[in-house]
Amino acid sequence: MSVSKILAYGRISQGNGQDIESQRAALELHGAIVVLSDVGNGSMLDGRPQQEAVLRLLDRGDTLLALHPDRIARDTADLLTVAKRVVEKGAVLEVVDPAITFDAATSWPKRC
């Protein structure tokens, strides 16, 4: 039986003064033991190798944490696509702000 873990994903856009280290620190404060991140254009889900990696690392019972919806998805449709992938693995997607949880028990978003 594996122990559940909290993984996190962060993303910043290139050249706009954002700092991935501040995202990493905030995600770690929320309990993340592994934080993977991408730097680049947020207009597409494709081209985010670290997001793909963190999704592959998820096991049943794990949690994937993101600070904001726009750090893990470009729009609502992409957020639902990512959430579906997470839930299909038996894991939970938690967005910190606004507080949204996607899991098998609630099936789709539960506002906290």
C-alpha cells in the first residue's frame, strides 16, 4: 500500500517579471513535497513537459496542488481536462485560490 503524497505544479509566463520560486515556496507551505514547473506561454496545454511529468507521477490517493486555475490551465475547458485526468487516476486536484477541489467523491468541482 502506498502512502499518499501532495505533488504540485506551477507555471509562469516568460518575460513578465513572475517568479517561479515564490510559487514553489507557496506550494510547499501548502504541503507539496514535489513541485514541478514550466516557464513559457500559457496559451496551450501542449508544450508543458513538467505538467505532463507531474500527471504521470500521480498515484491513487495523491493530491495535485496548484495555486490558481490559470497556473495549471489556460481556461475552464482545459482545467476540466486536467481535472478529469487527475480524477481518473484516483487522485485529487486542489486549487488554492479560489478554493476548488476535484475528486471522485464529488465528481466535479466542489467550492470550499
